[in-house]
Amino acid sequence: MLKEALASKKCLIVCGGGGVGKTTIAASLGIAATRLRKRVLVVTIDPSKRLAEAFGFKEESLINGGEPLLLSAEVKAKLGIAPENELSVGILNAKYVLNQIVEQTLTPIQQQKLKNTVLYANMSNMIYGLQEYTAYEWVTRMIQAGKYDFIVLDTPPAAHAKDFFNVPDKVKNLMESRVFQIFMPKKKNWFTSVMNFSWVEKLLGERIFSESRIFFETFATLRDRILERCEWLSRFFTQQEVAVVAVSTVEPFAQFELQGLIAFLKQKRIPLQSVILNQVEVRQSAAQDATLTEYQEYLSENPVLANKIKLLHERREGLVERAELRVENIKKNLAGQEMIVVSMTYDEDGFEILRSSSEQIQAF
Ligand SMILES: Nc1ncnc2c1ncn2[C@@H]1O[C@H](COP(=O)(O)OP(=O)(O)OP(=O)(O)O)[C@@H](O)[C@H]1O
Ligand SMILES: [Mg+2]
């Protein structure tokens, strides 16, 4: 049960296709968990203005500081979180985390050398997977520091939901790839003494070549630490205290992605806790319908508007019926798997979406 996982696991990783609502659900899971536990952290990878605002933060202050911020007493009260429980929200700042790794691993002289290279300034954008890797690094540090009882990790938009779990392997492959082999300092053997890389120097120009050399030489020290962490992370995913929450909508493409993700998790032996079907069109509650009937009286004086509203109602009815059919089918396909439906909230206020989603998750 998701509720039990919220009360007892160490970490939930929220996965799903692009735009299905991963960040929203991660935040909602964090809120639901803080109603049960003392110190909860939500780590999101998106610099999402909407999310920062919904929690009462300025987006810049949340990103630039690099460290998570605590929710105010006011916002907690509005979300039904007890004053003694704490919810922290952190937006990943890849450069900040990378700087920290550098500062912990290299000597001050090495640090200076590395930071002066052009490659370093662009490293987090340049090296594919590094942004994601820093998310892992950050979460690992938070877990090991023991500051939080429970962590929800939102995952970045990826071409495929499962890409996130391949990051340790990808980073590992990159570290062992040819580009690193060319620049890395290596022990001399007959091969390297015969080979010379002056062609690379000619190709890149002397300055870039020597800078690249400095970059890769100092990076060699970081590489070992990154490789070691990749190994640790691959094991981390399969621990019992960690599980995945897969988010999807009922749309066919999102479902296709979900099936791929589920098969992948099975193959990698990564535990799947729950599937959340998000942004599902559901029938209006009786109270909402009553409000509409109330307006109908005024609308009788304006037949054109009344007709438009009638058409909108019919369209919505159609959407609801289609969604109900799809939810039924998905339920059959996922037999035996816990599935939670979170409805589409029609509200401009990001806070309302979080409040409603977290209540639906908790009520399940
Ligand atoms: N249940 C919901 N009801 C209404 N709006 C929602 C709901 N869930 C998400 N949204 C809205 O949908 C949009 C996308 O949501 P969100 O950013 O959480 O998706 P995401 O999967 O994290 O996207 P990305 O793949 O870009 O990271 C946002 O505007 C969010 O407010
Ligand atoms: Mg997101």
C-alpha cells in the first residue's frame, strides 16, 4: 500500500513520461508523507516556477541557494501538516552540486586548475547525464546525512521514463569512453609511446587542447569517485527501502511508456510501489453540479451562452466517459498492481492542485 510506503520507506522515486505530472505528484507525495512523518524532503529537478510559487517560495531563492528550504508554518497549516512536522523542498542546482563534489574531492590547486578551464564552466550541460547524476549525488548525500526520514525524488523529463535508471551506466560508459582515453593521463606502454596525439592537437588548436588536457587530468580524480558512486546507486535502486511510483495519464502514448517502464523495472529488479493515473477526467461532485444548476436560472435569459455551456457540458461528459473506459482497461491490464487515480483539478492556483492531489493520494 502506498500509505504504508509513505509511512515507512526511505525514498520514493517518481517516474513517468514527459508532462504527465511527475513534479506535481512528487510534491503531493511529499505533502501526504509529512502528514505522517517528522522530516520529509522533496527533491525536484525542474526549476518549476509554478511549484515554487505553490509552496510560497520565490523560484530564484529556491534554486540559487542550492540547499532545500523549509515550508513556512502558514503554508503547512493550509496543507493540513502538523506544526511539528517539517517539509523541505529542494530544486536541483546541478552546478552547485558539482562544485561541492569538486571541493570535497580535489586539492585547492587542482580545483583552481579545473575551474579555470572553459570545459568546466559548461560541464553540467555538456556531459550528458551529468545533470541527472548530480540529482543522485544530492539525494545520496541527504540520505547519508540522516537529516530526513523520507525523501521523494522527482525525475527530470526524459525521452523515455526508464532513461533515468540508466544514468549510472551511461555515466560509467562515458567515463570509460574513447574521449576520456585520449586525454586521460595514462601509464606509458609500447602502444601509447608509439601513438602520438598531435593530430588531436592540430584539430583542436593548441589552447583548447592544453585546456582539455588540464580538464581531463584533474577530472581523472573525480572520475573514480563518480564511478564508485554509480556502482552504489545501481545497488541503491534495488534496496527494500526504496521504491518507484510510476505516474502516467490515461492517454495511449503515456500508457505505452508506462508499459515500457514497468517491464524495465521488473527486468532490473527495481521495486514498483504504485501506479498513479494522473489528470483523469472524473464526474463532477453533486455539490459542483448544484452550483451549475443554480447558474442555469440566469442563463435562461441568454440562450446563446446557455447553448455554448450545454455543448461544453456534453463535451466534458464525453471526456469523462472515455476516461472511465480507459481507467477500466488499464485496471485490467495492471491486475495485481496498486493503481491510484488522481483527478484533473480545474484550478489556476498551483496550491489548489497540490492540496487536491495530496488529499486524493492520502484518501486512497
Ligand atoms: N492532477 C492535476 N490537475 C491539474 N493539473 C495538473 C495535474 N497534475 C499536473 N498538472 C499540471 O500539468 C502540468 C505538468 O505537470 P508537471 O510539471 O508536474 O509534469 P512533469 O511530468 O513533471 O513534466 P516534465 O516532464 O516537464 O518534468 C503543470 O502545469 C501542472 O500544474
Ligand atoms: Mg517535472
